[in-house]
Amino acid sequence: QVQLRESGGGLVQAGGSLTLSCAASGSILSINAMGWYRQAPGKQRELVATITRGGSRNYADSVKGRFTISRDNAKNTEYLQMNSLKPEDTAVYYCNADVITVMGVLRGYWGQGTQVTVSS
């Protein structure tokens, strides 16, 4: 069993900042890529950012220059620093991780989601 638990969501005014965290726990041998996705009401889930185990990053165009993804491999944790937040960033944010379990199985896991609301 592997669990991903997000924290750090909340309500913030436009222009403000939030930091999301996602801690993976359970039968983990190692974690390959990790990422953040978001889903706004009435819209499909979309990629926000990804990071490889080696630290290579990829961002959606809409968040480039404002969001920073990072990870701590020793803690099996990833972070999303969000600056200059806009009302259109309002969504449920989900973390994702490609986990190799202690049984040698590679599988993707999702967190339960955390709400981010940006007021204008």
C-alpha cells in the first residue's frame, strides 16, 4: 500500500502565495517522476508541473515563472511553491507519483486533493 497525502491548500487573495506539500508513505522502494495536477469546476484535470527524480522540471505555460516544483527524495515528498496567484488558479490540486513498490511494481498513485481558492 502506498498513500499520498497533500497539505497546504487554502484561501488566498490574488497576488498572494501558497506552498503545497505531498508526502508519500507505505511500501515504497523508490519514486520516479512526481507531479502536480489541478482540476477546476467544470473542467478537465490538467498538468501543472512535473519533476523527475534527478530534478528535471516541466511546467504548464500558465504557471511558468510563478510556480516552482521541488522534491526531497529522502523524505519522499514533493512541494509546489505558488506565487503571484490569480483567481484562475482556483482548483483542487492533486499530487501524483510514479512509485516502485518494495514488490518491484511500478505504478502511479494520486493524492486525495487539496483545495486552492484565490479571491480577486
